[in-house]
Amino acid sequence: MVTQANEMDNKAVQNPKLGFKCLHYVVSESCGTLDVKISKKTQETVIFMLKTIDGTAKANKKYSPIEEMITMQANQMEHVVSLKIVDDDEYNEDLDFLIEICSEEGKRLEGDDTQSRITIKDEDLPGTICFEKRKVTVRKMDKYAYIQLTRKDGAAGDISCYCKTEVCTKEVNNQAEEFTDFMPFNDPIHFKHQETYKLIKVELINDETMKNDADKGTPVDTEEK
Ligand SMILES: [Ca+2]
Ligand SMILES: [Ca+2]
């Protein structure tokens, strides 16, 4: 994905000879390479240096830096430089770096269009944890209540949450009781990188002498950390 934003506004001062066609590129970190275009506005041959400058995105870690001399012949009006974007598996902020058109000595040329910003958008979302179903029904004879946790909208990196059972309030009829109907569950749940499912096992107590055969629920709360 590549989008181009921030076109020159009316007050911007353009360099008379050279300029970036786009002043802000937004790319996804898995895009591979980004082609950045430089326009030549005169009919003469020009020599300049192109170089990248770290912003929050650091060279080699997020992109391959360049520092190269370019000669554009009189009849060549456009130069394209390919910047390599480095992908990783970690969740990170969206990060920026710059590319500049410089003199042969490496000093940025005057004008608002001699610098372009590249924003690298992260794609490694950690995701969010939720219950697969809001209601799970078990029978009194079951040994366990199996409750499915699902990690949605990304699975990058290790994440964890805490799960615990809670007894329903007294207003609910026939609420299941801890140690009578089920064993309390109170444990951290860890999802490893790329892991999207976890099954929680709540132990049920099968008490034959219980007179009340009504449905009993075992509510479980999750709390993200
Ligand atoms: Ca990635
Ligand atoms: Ca990343």
C-alpha cells in the first residue's frame, strides 16, 4: 500500500531546478520498496546528492539508507529512486524518515519540495482478546465448562489477560455457587505470537444430592492487561 498526501500548498516555495513530486508518502511496512520520484524543471544537466535522514524510523532497522550522487542528463526530466522498506514482526508505532535533494556537498537544496517524508505504517497489531461466545451452557453432569477465548484484529507478539470466575448477583435465580457447583478459576492467560485461540477449563462439581436442577451459569470475566 502506498498513498501520497500533502501536495504542495500555494505558499510553498519550490526549488527552481529540482523537486520531489510528492512530499509525503505513506506506506505499509510490508510494501517492500517505495519508488520516490524527482522532477527536473530545467533543460540543463544537473548533478545532486540524494540522501535519507532518520526520523523516528531508524536506518537499517526500518529502511535501507541511501546517500548517492545522481546525474540527470539534459533530456531526462524524471528520476526514480527505490527505497527499501524493512518489515518486522513486532508491533510498533507508525514511524517516519526523510529523503532530501542535496548539493554535491550534501547540503539540502533550498525550497519546500527538496524534502519528502515517508511514513511507514505498522501492520503488526497485537489484537484484542474476547470471548468467542457470550453465553456458554453446560449440563450438571459435565466435568468441565470449556470457555473459548479468541484474539481478534491481529496476532503480533505475546499478549496476556487475566480470567476469573465470578458468582452472579443474588438477584439472578439459581446462581451457581463457588465450591458447590464449580471451582473458582483465577489465572492469567498467555497468547504467544500468532496464537489466536485459548480454551479455559472451569471445573464443575457434580453434586447428585443437589435438589435444584435448574440451569446454572458460570460467568467468566476477562480483563486485558
Ligand atoms: Ca510486519
Ligand atoms: Ca512492525
